[in-house]
Amino acid sequence: MGTSIGARLGNYVIETLLAETRMSKVWLARDSESSQILALKTIGLFPGNEDIVEAARFGAILQESLCAQDQRVVRVHGHGESDGCFYIAMEFIDGKDISHILAELGRIPPDTSVRIALEVAEMLDNLHSFTATVNGRQLHSAVHGDIKPKNIRLAGDIGGAFAVKVLDFGTAKALTQSKPGGTRTPAWSPAYASPELLDRREMNPLSDRWALGVTLYEMVTGRVPFGAGKSIEEMEDQIRHHPAMPDLDVPGCPAALHAILFKLLNPDPDRRYQSARELCLELKSYPEMPKVAGYQGETVRSDSRPSPATATTRSSPVLATPAARPVPRARPEPPSASVFLRRASIALVAVLTVVWLCVRERQAWVAANALEADLAAERVSAPEARSRLAALKDMRLVWFPSGAIFRLMNAGFVTQGDAIVTRFRTTPLRAADWLQARTYFEEALQNDLSDSIRGRLLLCDGHLKRFQAQSEKTSGPIPEAAQKFGEAARLLPKSPDPWLGLAMLELYNHKDPEKGERALNAARERSFDFVAEGRWVSLLADCYRLRADALYYEALRIERSLPDVATQRLQQAIGFEQKAIDWFSKAPLYGKSLQNIDRCRTGIKRIQDHMNQPQPVKP
């Protein structure tokens, strides 16, 4: 995305980066007209990203209509497109989301958790019965699609007064539209998806209430109910195949809350709350509400079953036959006191050692499972995960499963590095950016020696060599940069990024527009349409213009000694000036394209006038 601090999108001036995901960024921005501080969400506009942008656009329109009726929905001030990205201007909420609070506190008191859940349930009640006209179509009922702790924000102090705000309607869907969010697979979070949502892609109000149930469970216990400590595939498999209700073992948790969760997370959709209003009524009457049908005890357990009564049977008396008298054996002498104490001491040390090892092993397993769950639910960054994993490895004489942790952690490092690499397609990057991306890929390479990771490292090295040549004002590193880009293209055959690096070398360093254009066409064959990006078009056109100027001045130097060669140079210069005009015309609104077109036309006229002048006769 071509956004940075100080940039202007519409009426909004970007001041600070608040958060960044793989597909979007959230900035602190200021309205240049009213000086109001707000949050600005931006999503890049590039080929292949249309469905995400369309889903975000629908969510913004829905959120803009709903916030007027429900103060728990973050207010939307406007949305639009500018500078190669789609943006949504929203109310800035100074507070913390639930996932951040859970990371700090571990869990939230039951009464406070129910209060937060009630606010969200009332918002869902309004959303599920929402009626509006969007883009000329009448909508009846909508769903949020991604209720989770990260999308619930508290404005205020959780220990006192606070307001609940629901964020991110980018996955929202209107039930009266067939494809409100585009054709892509919806980006819901697996840990909060209902069985029918995972199994049949059925996004409906029931899936919203299931996600709220998972969120309420996580607030009360500090962990997700299903898939804790499992990989994403194992988590989805457990939820999809009708999970049993997990244990809710929290001291001081009222039975009424157990009953609410028992009904919210019932694997049978027909036995859950059939409306958000029904859920609101029971949350309001908490903790005095009666137990729901099917709930039997103070703690809900997945294996709760009534134990069968012990049966008694009669048997006929059996006459005992006398047994032969055993031959008496000599009784062994008891050990001495010193021997007894020595044996007892050894046994005690052995028992304590085993207990100590078991306790440490259990701690390692619990910590490893918590780390894997945090990675799967995106509650922890990859660098922080590596620090926690290193602490686990420092524990001696323990073993814990780490394969899934490494896979999730590697995916996080690669995602963070790819986010930087992808930005280069639409905006220039600094050497520090490429160094940061290389650091992420180096971390991933420690556990993944695949060609894709090595290709990404070579890509970063090529750009760093390019910057080295610029800073040292020498062409020495340029051939090495070209070699690294070529190796990266071989290891990443479907990626356009190595070809964009080669294009930058040819256009910026070698000043060879024809080779630069061939590299850009190779990137276009790999799904990057550089013609749609004014930056690349302008760079290519400018290179053709500079090449034309160089040929013109070269012709002036040799026209007396080599008139025929000079004429060829002038004709080539005219051709390059015309190509520059053609490329500048493809991006008339980017930079100074219109001024450059006039400059090229002036250059053509200057060359033609010079060619029409009578040539001096050789002495």
C-alpha cells in the first residue's frame, strides 16, 4: 500500500501506525477539515485483492448504517479509494481489546465477563434484525461473521466504568445477498467457528452466537474451549465433529454461568439459543436464572454420566474344604536401623525426584500447549513466540511436542516478511525495510530449509546490494545484485518480486529501458499487472526519456566525425521519446506525467529540427 506517516487520503492525514495485519493497516489519522482524531483502516488495491476490498466495502456500508442505531458499533465517518488503497475512516476508541486484557490478566471475573457478553449479545440482536437499503438492495438481517476477543474493545477501565465496542465488520454478510463478501473463502477464525460453519460454510446468526459463547468461555477461563494446544487442522477437526462440552473449572463461578455456556456451546444447533434476544434475557437474569434442561451439576464436564448403582447378586453357599497345613518357614530377620534409614532415604529421594520431574514435565506441556494455542489464535507474534520457546528449551530433562509450534511460528515469520516484500510492489522501500524482512526470513530458515525461504532471502540480499551500490556510489555490487535476483527467480518461479528487483536494476542503475520493460513483462506474466501501478509505468517512461536524451547528446558529439552514426542515434532518440510518451500516457495522473509528455514532445521537435538543418561539409 502506498501509505505512510504524513500521507493524505481524502481529507485524512496519517499520523501514526496503530496496527498491521497481512492484508490491512490501521492508522491514527486527523481530519484536515475538523481536526478530529480518528482511526483509518487501509487495504491495498491490487489484482487478486478485489474480494477482500469488496468485503471491507460492504462491511463499512453496513457498519455505517448500524452505528447510527447501536452505540456499541464503532462509528464510521466515511470510506473511499485514494492513492492505490481502499480506506475506512472510523471513530478512534482509546482502550484495549479483550485479547490484550486476557494477555495481561489471564482471565476476567465472571460478573464482568457476563456484562461484556450482554453488550455484544444486544448488538447482535440489533444486527440480526437489521433492515436497510445498501447499494439499492433491501437487506433483512445480517451477521458479523468474526466475533472474537480481538474484535471486542473496551473503552475505559475494566475494573470500573467502561463501554463495549464491536470492531471489524469486514467478514459481515447479509442473509438476503448471495455474495456480499465476494467469492473468496470468508476469513473467520477457526477457534471461534461453529461446527456447521466449518463443515458446511453456513454463516448465520447461530454461528455469531456460538462465537460469542467461545469468547465468553475464554474470558472466564483464560483459554479457548476447543482445540487448545492443537494445530489448526486438529482444532477444526475437533469442532467440526460435534465437540463435547469441555470442563469449566473456575473457582467461584456461579452455576448459572455454567448453564448459559452449556446452552451456547451445544453441538446441536437446535438446542442452542435460537435468538440473540433469548440469550440477552438470560444474561440479564444471571446469576439467579434457573438451570436449563440437560444441565445437571455445578461443573459442566464432557464425560458427565450418571454412575450406575452397584448391583447385588445372590450366590449359593459353598462349603469350604480344609486346606493342608503349610510348612512353617523361617522368618527373616528385620534389617538394622541404619540399613532401614539408608533404604528409606534412597526411596524418598527417588520418589521426590520422580515427582519433581513429573511436575516440570507437566509445566512444560501446559506452557507448550498454551504457546501453540496463542499462535493458532494469533494472540502472540512470532518473535515473542520464539522467546517463549527458548525459555521452554532451557528447562532441563523435559520433553514437549514442538513440531506444530515451529510450523505456526515459521508461518508467522514468513507472513511478516512477505508483508514487507509485497509493499515494494506499490511503494518504494528503504534498506532498513529489506533488512527487517531478511531478519524474518532468517528466523524461518532455522526450521525450514525449503527453496521458498532461500529464494526470499536471496531477494532481500539483492535489494540490499542495490542499496549498497547507491550509498557507495559505485557499480561494483550491481552484478552481484543481478545474480541474486536471478537465483531468487529460479527458486520462486511463480513470484513476480525477483523480476521487479531486476527491473529496478535495469531502469534505475543501468538506465536500460528495454531490458527493464522485459523484466516488468516477466513480472506481469506472474500475476503482477505493473501497468495498473503508476509508479512502475512512470519509472519505465522516465528511463526511456533519459535514454533518448543520452542518444541526442551522443549524436551531437559525433556528428562531425561520424555523421551516419549520429543520424542513427537521432532516429533512435525519437523512437525512445515516443515510447516515453506512450508509457507516460498510461499513467497521466501519477506524478508529473503530463509535464513529462510535453517535455518529450518538445524533445522530438528539437531532434527533428536539428536533423532538418543542413549538415556542414567535411573539409
